[in-house]
Amino acid sequence: MSTAKVTSTGSSYGVQALPKIAYGKGSYLYDVNGKRYLDGSGGPAVYCLGHAHPEVTEAVKQQLDRIAHAYRYLFTSDAVEELTEIITRNTDGHFPNIIYVSSGSEAVESCLKIALQYHTARGEKSRRRFIARERSWHGNTLGALSVSHFKTRREPFEGSLLDVAFVSAANAYRPPEGVTPEGLVAHLAKELEEEILKIGPDKVAAFIFEPVVGAAGGVVPAPEGYARAMRAVCDKYGVLMIGDEVMCGSGRTGTWRALEHDGVVPDIMSVAKGLAAGYQPLGAALYSDKVHEALVAAHGGAMTGHTFTGHTAACAAGVAVQKIVARDRLLERALDRGAKLQQELRSALSDVAELGDVRGRGFFIGLELVSDPITKVPFPAYASLHAAIGRRAFDAGLICYPCTGNVGGTAGDTVILAPPYNASEEELGEIVSTLSQVIRDSVVEARRTVAT
Ligand code: PMP
């Protein structure tokens, strides 16, 4: 028996002794004790084809039989070429330039570096500052963490992070004080413009945002027109736009790019989780020809990349996943079925007054619970409702993604659902019935905690 200590980066579930996994099959996972878990959130919105999909497994095996990894700076490969073609097609030709990496953080890190290099290449070396948003999460490496507004995760590293400016989150359920729903987009665009002017346009490299906020907000799609308004401000001042689609991209919201919904094309974007759907670690930074041409002219190309850039077996997994998603028309399914899933959740929870908001797009859905639905006052942090829901669901054999609690009174407890795109009707029904009961019980418990 192994005596090695398995370390974790911490879990919002607060699960002390993690069960040991035995295997996965479709939308279910099984631990070594035979307990079954329905994957209602695809882990952290990763497993868009469920587990052990035989076609993906076979494609990876075949690649491993040929070669696991051919160093990208010496060889190209069928897998890299095919995946590049697929991504270029799926992004309507806007992003033919791709740096493959092994995680979302590396993808974001690469996007930040590409933006800086672009300005250097164009002789605007003073453009070093990034503007990001409050209530955002972009990853754990130092650059990605610097643009993330996640206080507890930043805190141990403060002092060594990049000097980043933060503007308001785009959250229609919780707009800045005094801002009406109709005035929200104009208010946020003005705020970005003022921030650029305050820093000095010649000093700003890029604005980075999640088109649909994931872990830091509990799935928050920006209000209609937001991305277009922000694009216009960026363009006015020569500021690059970086769309972080690590969580919301690769079809999760029912379009391959989340920003397709808004009719907006950023200059640079990141993808990861759903790209190879967890069958291999894979992420990518995608960038436009405008950016690429500047990098090539000045430096011969993007000066970022890793040993495992374009890992052959990882790209083979990506090819297999993306082919199945297209063949089985799973984006259309996520879009339509996701909208219905939101309705089903609202109706199953219609007796829970504390259900403040159900929102999302496609198979990326967030539920926000509040102590008072009129004032939107959250449950106190000590009630830790989101973690209680995650833990109770896990005990009941449902995996959901509890992601935020009361942040200084500015947010309620949120839970994410991100089922596999190919989850069956029965599985979706089971997610709704189990989660609604779990939420009902957890709210009763939270009420009791607050009362005592
Ligand atoms: N960006 C976003 C929007 C994310 O949600 C995450 C992970 N939750 C990351 C970046 C970082 O990805 P990874 O954990 O794979 O490094």
C-alpha cells in the first residue's frame, strides 16, 4: 500500500478524505467502493463527452502506438495539423495561429505574453498594463493570477503579482449600485474607457475578460451588447481584447466560441477544458492574423511555448473530441437542451424562495442562492451554503460545482452545472431532481445555522 501523501490545492467541497476513483463510464464515475456519481458539472466544466468515450480512448491509444509526443519544434504531426484545421474552421478563420499548451493557466499566460509581444513588435513597448475585471478567474500561474480578482487565491502572492487594473464585473443580477439594467452596458463601457484614460492609452496592453464568467461568479453571461461595447472601447485606444474561454469555450455555451453569441471577435483568446474534454491535458492560445503578422515581422513569431507544446497524444484527443462534437451535433443540443434545463431547474425549485437567479447559456448554468430574494442579500459567509450544497450533492451521488459564497456581501452562494454535452434525458432529469432536493435541504440547514 502506498504511504505517499496525496496533496490537494484545496476544495470548496471541504471533503476531507477523498474517495478513490475506480473508473468512469459516460456521465457516471464509480469509486473503489462501488459508489456511483453522476457528473452534473463535468468536474470543473471539463468532461463534455462524459468519461471513457470509446472512440476518444481508441484515438488516443492509436496515437500512443505510433508516438506519444514528437517535439513540436522539430516535427509537425497529423494530430497537430488536423486539430489546427478544426479550430480554424470552428472559429470561422479568425484564429489560424495557435499555441498549444497543457492547461488553462498556460493558455491565459500565453495570451498575456502574446499581447505584450505584439506591442513590443509594433514599437509600443510602453504598453505593459493589463485591465481585467472584478470577480474573475484566469488561472494559477503568476501572470494569470495577476489578472484574476480572487482575493483568497491572490493573497499569499501579493507583492509579486503584476500591476493590474480592475473594472467592474458585468453582472446583470448584481449591477453596480445605482445603475439600472438599461444603463448597465453604457456604464461599464464608460468605466473601461475612463480606466484606460487614467492609466494612459499608451500604457495599456490589453483588456482580458471571461465572456461568460465561470468559477469566480457562478456562470455569469455578460448582458446583451456588453462585449460589443467593450470591443469598441478597446479599438478606440489600440488596446487588445483577450477573451478567456478556458471554461466557457469549446462549445460549452452552445456555440464553439462563447463570444460568437455576441458577434464579437477578440484579438487573442484562450481555450482549454473542453478542447480535449479531459482525455488529455490540453489548452491553447489562439490569435488573429493581425497579431501574428506583427510578431512574425519583428521576432519571427510568438516567443512563448513549452516542452509539451503541441503534445501529439493530447492533440489526437482534441481531434477525436471535436470530431464527435461536430458529428453528433452536440453544440446544437447543448444550446437547446441547456435552455430547457434552466426552465426545469426553475420549476423544480419554484418552492425555494431563496433561489435568487438561474442563468447561463447552453450547458453552462449557474444558480445563485440568497437569503432574501428581494434585497438579494446573501447568506452569511459562515453558513457556507455553496460548500454545503456541493458536499450534500456529492454524498447523494451528484457532482456539481459549488463556486462562490458571500464575497463581502456582494454575491450569493453559487453552484454551477455543466453536464456532458451527450448526457441522456434520464441523466439530465436525475441532475434536476437530486440537485433540487439537495438545495432544498441545504437551505433549510443554512436557515437553521443563521437562526442559532
Ligand atoms: N481561465 C478560466 C476562465 C478558468 O475557469 C480556469 C480554470 N478554472 C483557468 C483559466 C485556469 O485553467 P487551469 O486550471 O486549467 O490552469
